[in-house]
Amino acid sequence: MAHNSQHPAQCNIKSIFSVAVVLGACFVSGQAYSQSVNMDFSNEYNANSIHAQGDAYFIDSVRELTNDDVNITLHTGGALGFNSGDHFYAVADGAIEMADTLSGTMSGIDSIFLLSSLPFIVEDIEDARRLYEIAKPHYEAVFEENDQILLYASPWPPSGIWSKNAINDQADLSNLKIRTFDRNGTETFRNVGAAPVSLSWGDVVPQLATGGITAVLTSAEAGANGSFWEHQDHFAAIQYAIPLNMVHMNKSVFDALSAEQQDAILEAARLTDLHNWETVETRTAENYQTLSQHDVTINDAVSPALTDALAQAASSVVENWLESAGDRGQEILGQFRGE
């Protein structure tokens, strides 16, 4: 947990939930120490994922900018016992200092977090980035209200459908036991006649192995990291959405840092944001190469009949989101669409 390495007797850490208090209490002559701050960073995806690699870039940037004064340990694969659904409150409470969280899992906090996974709103990475920049002040406001700060976004490559059998038309979706990653996907695939099951990432491969699900709504990236070819032979590039992960930090911990350390954290976050958006541009091509090496059939020319059926199923999902998001939602999508 975050602590000051000097004069440990003055900083008696009794609980991982008291990180902010401990940091704020370590004073000598009214001056807070700024050396050797250690933090934990939770990510439920594996170390080879685009998100964990982005987080490693951030950590290296922080270490360089602070001359090793701020040391952040990345825990991948949910090693700290938290998945994305746990992260928001774990960071708010100080159980962990920062986390990389799939945005849609925070929809119970605020519907704004479902924006990036609204189906068929964006067409490419450039669209997704523009939508994020428009909505960013709204994301920041929700985190701030909950004693957190938004550091940077971590975009996924476009979501498609992994399946045992080819998905060519709407009939192939009928009663399909497909994993979805948030409420938007669950509603969309229920509307199109599938049998969606919302699962956190850690439960996906076990459910594939036991037959609990037979398809997965996710990116080529995630399937490659999960070695889906052991269970699935097909990937349909339906360009469903380009959802975001968000990296957020406990604000009390941030505020307890020195001004120089705070500046370094924010600069590293800015650099990582740029890095992540650049990286995702080429990631799909790299993923497709990996899939081809494992004999996965890639359908990147999905039939108009299938995309039309999915788009129709998604229309009420977008309408429902606009109703729950209120004026903010109308403002964001209006600006995005140039209305």
C-alpha cells in the first residue's frame, strides 16, 4: 500500500483502508516526506493484454519522471482479488491506490460509463477517441465526486463475436449462449434472439471450457490473450463497439503526494493516453495474424443482413441509455454527431 519509507514508526499502518490517513499523517516539522512512495495497481486482464502493457508504460513513465521516488506495482490477472466490478469502490475506499477498469462494469455508479460500449455508435478508432474527448469532463466529474481522479483511457480494439460455429446471419444468433461484458450487450443480444450471459473476464474461459457459454462478445485482442482457439474456431468482426477501460486513482492518495510527484503522475497519464490510442490503431492487424496462426476463421466482411439485425436490436439500447443519461447524454451524442 502507499506509504512513506522513512520513519516507519511514525506511520503505523493498521489497515489497507487507512492509506490516505497514513500518507497525510507522516510529517516532520510540518513537511511531508515525498520519497519512496509505493502503490498497488489492479488489473484483471493478463500481462500480455493491451491494457496491462499500457499500464506498464505508465508505471515506467512515472518511475522515470520521479527518479524512482514513486514505485507502482501492477497486479495483473486479478491477482489482488479484485475484478473490474470491484475496482470502483476498492479505489474509492483506499483498498488499492489505482485500477484499470472496464468502463461498463461501473454502470451501476453512473450510466455515463456505458457510453463507450453503446453498439454501433462509432465506426473506427478515430471516432472512439473523439467520443471519449467529448465525454471526458463527465467521466472526470463522477470520479471526483467519489474521491478519485481519472488518469487515462485504455481503448479496446473493436468488439466482435467469437464462436464455435460461423455466425453469418440472425438465425445463427438464435438462442446462442453468448457472453456479454455489460448491460448494453446483454440487451442488444437478447433483442436479437440470443441467450446472453453477462460475465466478468475471469469467468469467461472456465465457462467456455465447461460449455456454459458457446460464444463471446469481445475483441480479437481479448480472445488472443485468452487462447480462445482452444474452444472457438470463428471470429466475426461485427464492429459492435470500441469500449474503454479507465484507469483511476484514489484522490486522497494523490493529494498526499508532493506537487512534483503529482505533476509526474499527471504527465505520465497524458503520455500513456497518447500511447494507448496510438497502440490500438495497429492492434487488430496484429491480433488477426495471431488468430490466423491458430486456424481461427476470421469473417471481416459480415453480411449486411446480420449487421442490420444487430443495429435494429441495438436501437432501443441507445434510446434507453439516452433516457437514463439525461441531458448529458443528449449533449454528448449531439456534439459527437455534429447536431
